Amino acid sequence: MSGAAFSADPLPGKVAVARRCHPSLPFDVERVRADFPALEQTIHGKPLAYLDNAASAQKPQAMIDAVTSAYTHNYSNVHRGVHTLSQRATEAYEGAREIARRFMGAARPEEIVFVRGTTEGINLVAHSFVRPRLAPGDEVLISAMEHHSNIVPWQIVCEETGARLRVAPITDRGEIDLDAFEDLLTDRTRMVAVVHVSNALGTINPARRIVELASRRGIPTLFDGAQAAPHLELDVAELGCDFYTISGHKLFGPTGIGALYGRFERLAAMKPYEGGGEMIRSVTFEATEYNDPPHRFEAGTPHIVGAIGLGAAMCYVEETGLDAIAAHEHELLIHATKRLGEIPQVRLIGTAAEKAAVLSFVVEGIHAHDVGTILDHQGVAVRVGHHCAQPLMDRYGVPATARASFAFYNTRQEVDRLVDGLHQLLEFFGP
Ligand code: PLP
């Protein structure tokens, strides 16, 4: 096991502490794979090749141990208790916030709000930050490659306020047309919300350039970082965005937890998203004084152990090393692009110059669901469908694609098994 620096020590009294994690060993994919128990299984009698990481990633033992330890020995509700277990749980929960701060590159832990995931992060910003600032005729700008979770919340607040959702077009390769994007920034634009890495195309968008263009006009920015966090080193302070949100389950952490970065001045100026316990300073029947960020946005009992697990997953990724992860995944991307390119019936959707290790493709004449089912019988797990990006599928004139999405624990052999599976599929369906 390469081991995470996040303590999963089962001894009572030992809780996780935030400390900087560095790769202690050179990257070795076989050693990394041994940290992920789910990868050891067979599916339909074949070794599992898990290529559905963009939907959700598998979990390292260090993360599972941190969750088990938290529930076994260090569990209680947070913030409210004077007793030892509550103090331990609080320390671990706030320790996870500090890890998330460091992982995302925020200046202070108060800028990290624990949310259910990217979807909740975007909804929180849409309702608490943008909606009160929208008047009829105002605009929110997104791109044509957004996940539904970065479309629908904006549609809702636009409908409620008479504002207009504008969509920056993309090129055939799957890159944002930056000239058109810039033309769409007007004196009515109140928010720019763009995906950092596209789940359906793999495109890595030029986040810094987008912030530059928007902030030059005083327009706040949000990035949907659901797919970026597992692949790229994040530095929100350097990026200069106002909001950035990620999902724990795509980052080798638990489901039901994610993090929203918000620039402190923005969070401090925002009203709560939900009301309840924990988010208040004082309550009378006449009036409530809200707590400071981030607690103002964490009403009720939070997903305590989820946050602890997310912290452990972030430490695991840091210790594996984001540079090594990027290099390994890039090699997989190059290999997979070449091998899929050798199959004439396969058409790649999304060929941007800057890409994460995601390959969306259609097999001419064969429905994507058949592609997914036949690959599953070979033990190869890929996702098929519209990937919660129906407008993007419309842009390419396809109802669905098959998508292989890689993580750092995937191998060249697994790419080759995907290609072998596609050859079997083509044989099965005949010429
Ligand atoms: N944005 C992108 C690009 C995604 O890929 C996803 C999930 O697939 C989401 C947002 C939504 O994330 P979650 O379901 O974790 O809230």
C-alpha cells in the first residue's frame, strides 16, 4: 500500500490531522492497484477493467479505513459537544476542511463549504449568490458542453427572475469558441459558470483565460470541477475564480460529500441556502442572526464521516502525486486514442488539444447500450448514454456515446482489453 498520511489509526483518541502529504514512493501502477480492493474482483469470470471513473471512482483502502475508524471509535455529532468523542469528531471534521482547503488551493478553511457534491455546490451558488443579483434582462453565461447540473440550476434562477441563459458555442473538436465566448460577455452578464473538465468530451477548458476575460469586466466566475479534481492539481487562489466545486465520490472518496470553494468576501455577502441548526449565531421568534461562513451554509448535522473520508481520499491522491497521476493518465489517453483510432467503425467525440483521460465514442451502426453490454461481458466497465449532457449530444447529432474514462489505477492492458472487446463486438454484429 502506498499509504495515505490521513491517520486511520483505530486507536481511540487518534484523529485525523491535516498535514501536507507528498509522494513518498515513485509511481507504480501495480502498487497503486493493490490499494483498491474493488479492482481485485472478476466480472463474468474476467478480471474487472473499471473504465467508468468519470461516473464514480473506486475507493482506496486508506479511505475505507478512515471512514471505518471514524464510525468505530471517534464518532459523535460535531461542534455542539463538550465531551471527548464530540471533540474528536469535530477535530476530524474541521481537519478534513483544512485538507480540502490545501487540496483546492484556497487561502483559508472558511472558504470551504462541505456540500453533497458538485450539484449542490452549483445550486447553492445559483440560489444564494446569483439569484438575488438577477433582474429581468440580466444574463448568465455557460458553455455548450455543460453537465445538466451546470445548466438546470441556472435555468431555474433565470426563469424565476426574468434573466436569460446564454450558451457559448463549442468547436467540432469540443473546445469552447473563445471569441464567441468573449462576444457573449455583455454588461448584462451577472455570472459565468463553466465546466473545467468536460465529463463527456474530456476537454480541459482554459480556466485561467476564462477568468481573465470575465473578471476584466467584473463578472464573477464559477467552475464545475467535478471531473478536474481527480486529474489536475487545483489552485483556486491562483486561478482567481469566485467559486469552484467538486464531488468526493469522483475523487476516490465517499458519496454524498463534496466541497464548494467560495472566495471569502463572496461567501460573507451571501444569504444562507438552507435554514436550520448550526448555521445560526442566535435565534428568537422575531429574528435570526446567521453564523459566519462556512457554517452559515452547512445547516443541520453535516455528513461528518463523509467529510473525513473525503479528507482521507485527498491525502491519498496527494501522496500518490498529481504530477505522476497526470503523466500516467496522459500516457493512457495517448495509447487509447491511437488504439481506438485504428478501428474504422469507431468515431471519437471530443478531440480537443487539451484533454483529460476520457474517450467518448460511437461505434457506427451499433447502439451504445449494446456496446456497453458486450464490453461488460468481457469484464470491461464503460458508461453508455447521454452522460447528463443532452444538449451536448444534440450538438454532435448523437443520442448517446460509449465513454471510457480512466483513473491512475488503470493500465495499458486494460486499454487493450477495451479494444479487444470492441473487436469482439464488431465480429458479433457482423459486417
Ligand atoms: N459536473 C460534471 C462535469 C460531472 O461529470 C458530474 C457528474 O457526473 C456533475 C457535475 C455532478 O456531480 P454530482 O453528481 O457528484 O453532484
